[in-house]
Amino acid sequence: MSYRRRLQTWTVIRLLPRMQRVTIGRFNHYSDAEGHLQILRRLIPEGEFLLIFDPW
């Protein structure tokens, strides 16, 4: 695992039909990830998004 990947611990994920998912972005700080998530929810209100802590 790269050093850069280890620094980015918060991940925004979009849930898709049939148990699929897409990683939207990875962030160093929770507040950055939460802000991005709020914008996505405003732009795509029908989308399902998750904010998770990803230690890997």
C-alpha cells in the first residue's frame, strides 16, 4: 500500500443497484469528506452515499 493511500482514511462511497459501489473520493480529514458528501447529496438527491473510515 502506498504512503499516500495510508494518509487518506475517510472514503465517500456511492451505492449502486445489485450490491455494487463506487469510491467517489478519499480524504485526510473527516470534515473535508463530510463537506464533499453534503455537496453530492445536494447535486444528486436520488443517489445513496456513505461516509466510512477506511484504515487500509
